[in-house]
Amino acid sequence: MAKILATATLQGGAATAAGLDLLGLAAELAGASGGSVTVLALGAGARAVAQSLLAQGADEVLCSEEPALAQSPSEAGLAALLEAARQVQPELLLLATDSLGRDWAPRVAARLAAGIVTEATGVAFEAGRFVGTRPVFGGKAVARMAARTKVAVMTVRPGAGSAKPPDAAGQGSGGVRDLGLEITLQPDWPEVVRREVEAVSGPRLEEAKIIVSGGRGVGGPEGFRVLQELAEELGAAVGASRAAVDEGWVPAAWQIGQTGKAVAPDLYIAVGISGASQHMVGCSRAKTLVAINTDPDALIFETAQLGLIADYREALPALAQALRESS
């Protein structure tokens, strides 16, 4: 019986959509392996969300609201994660591909003498072991990787799993319990001195169901205002390729791709994006890709389910107007 330990990403005292998707993947793997899922919820509000995590697939929730977690989330969180691993003794440790997940994964793997798979776009249970898939060679190929060690550590990209519908009767076999770890800040630990919340007018890129994304072909910052108008009609988030970010047209937080964010929307509208592999790595989990480009030979048309060879300055306002008239 395989034991799976997953972290719950909390924001504003609630589990994020990405965290619930990770829990959904853990529950799916537990079902395939005949195992169980323990979720580690850290920080303010952890106990308050514990019951909802049980209702969405966790067999057990470990909580810690130690003040040190807010002051030094990297080091205090690592201590909590190692204690949870000691208590649970998991065969698989799942972490989100976010700043803390990337920070913790190699350090936890080293301390547990565990094999590690990073940036997984999918995880499956096959022939008695957990196998992660991830893009390689700039997204031109997919590698399947499994740890040879007793414990496997994997960081998982958004969209690899789907949140389970809440079950009000879900209580979990292990219920909710406190991690029981007192964390004392150490002099050499980095501390958070100020938090700045990214200003987002619409849905966050990582959680958006629809994304309108622009590339070099948009031509400049004024072009992104056209994209934003369509996004507002669709209730979508706005993203960008690295080229648009490097030009200074949009903030770095909008970047999607190998060196940016990985997204998994239901609909991804790529405007003026050539389709270079580095960008496609970031949006490869989109269920439907629509490409709008004036270049009929753009690589993105080879990947897109729908393509429109047109000037976005004409196509997007017409689409936005049609949406307004139909609402």
C-alpha cells in the first residue's frame, strides 16, 4: 500500500486551485496504487481548510500554524516537510511547481536519499512504481522518469491533475491532526521582511480557464491593450511570450514558457506567437489552442487545434464585439 504525501498550497487562508489540483492527482494515484494520501497544510488558516481537504480526497491532513512559517517559509517549511515525511514514511512526495516547491524539492530529496523528478506534466502508477512525464529538449520530446529509490520526490506542473468535486461526507481515514513540531527561527535563516502581492485585475494565470497571450507579433504595448479588451469579454487572463517580456511591453509575471509560468487552461488564444518550443512548453497542457497570426508558415499552426491567418487588430475587436452582442 503506497503512501503519498502532498503539500497544500494556501493563499489568504484558503487552498489555491493549483493546490486542489495537486490533491486531485494524489487521490487519483492513491486509487491506482491502493494507497493513501496525507496532505501537509502549512501556515495561517491551515486548520480551517483541513476539513475541505478531506472532502476533496485527502485521507489525512497534517497541520502546522507555527509563526515561523510566516517569517521564514523556506526554512521553516522545509523543517515541517521533513517532519511530515518522517511521520508518514511516504513512497511518493508531491510538491507544486511554485517557488517553495522548487526550493524544497532538491533539499528534501537529498535528505531522504530520494530520487527526484522535476517539472512533471503528469504522474502515473505503473508496474508498482510512480512514473513522471516531463518535456525535454525544449519541449520537442517527452521523457518518462521513475526513481530507483524507496522514496520519489516529484514537483508537478499546473494541470497535471484535476481537483475532485467536494464530498461533504468525506472525513478521511486518518482525520486531521497537528504536526506537533515546534519551529524556532535560527539566526542564519532568511526572513520575509515585506510581501508584495501581484496586482491582478482578472484571474491569475496559473488558475485561469481561458488565457489570451501575445508575442512579438503584437508589435508593442498598445497591442496588449487590444488583447486585454478581449480578455475582459471572456473573463480571461492575459499572458505573453518571453519576446514580449524582454521588449518591456508587459511585466515578467505575464511570461509563459520554459523560463516563465506553465499553464493549463481550457482555452489558450495565442496572438502573434510564432510557436517556438520554449514557449510551447509552458502552454502544452492547454485543452484547446487557437492561434492567430499573419504568417501562414508560423510553427504554432502545427500545434493549434484552430488557426486564423489574420491581423489581430481586425480579428480581436470583431470577436470582442460579437461576444458583447451575444451576451
